[in-house]
Amino acid sequence: MKCKIQVTLEDEQGQIQVEDVIRLDKNISDQDYCAGLSLQESKQLLKILQGKIVLFEAQAYANTHRDCPCCHTKRRIKDCRYIQYKTLFGTVVTPSLRLYNCKCSDNREKTFNILRGWLPQHISPELQYIETKWASYMAYEKTANNKNQN
Ligand SMILES: [Zn+2]
């Protein structure tokens, strides 16, 4: 049995983009056959899906914030860099344009990263929460172990 999973992404202007996410080739007569998704397949699916969605959102954000908010002219591109965005489902590498600030802007910086306003931190709030929670447990465990040793 072959299974193809696609995602349909629609931006604010109504433009639709369909992308393949994953293809699964399952043989029901295999000894290690698992009905539905295995844990490994589901992790792979979520990682790929997360990457596609974040890239789509980053592109949509960049498209809607390319113009100067004051005079509405397109800001010139200096270069393109890549930022890493860490999520619960893996790290997503997304291109991010560096633009020149418009002459009408009173900003002292010549250039800026267009995704800085959208992703000021390169970690998702959910991942940050989980990491903080785990860190608090580990600190308690260490403290408890040290207390028992004394
Ligand atoms: Zn301007």
C-alpha cells in the first residue's frame, strides 16, 4: 500500500500551494508491519510538516513586510542569510533577507533582518517551555541527590 501525504498552504491573498510531505510504502504482509503510522514515521512526518509550514510562514511574512511602512516603497535587498528556528519537532533552517532601511526611516542601522520582527528568538515558545520545565526537574533531582549524600 502506498500513501502520499500532502499539505495545502494558503496565504493571506488566497494563493494556494500544495506540497508533498511524505510518501509511505507499506507492505501488509511484512512481519514488522505496523498499522497506521509508527513512532519513527510520525516523528519524520511532523518534522517535515513543521519545516514546510515554518518556511511558508517566513516567506509570507517577508513578502508582506518588504515595503517601507512609511513611504510604501520596496526596500532594497542587501543579502540573504539563513536562520535556525528550533521547535519541538526539529530545527528548521529558513532563508531570511537582510534589507536596507529606507531613507525616510530615522533608524540608525543601515540594514536589518526581515524576520527579526517575526522570530525575535530562534526558539519556539513550546520548546523553551519544555526545556525550562526539564531543567527545573533536573535541578531538583541534583539538589535532592546532594542533600542525601550529606
Ligand atoms: Zn520609506
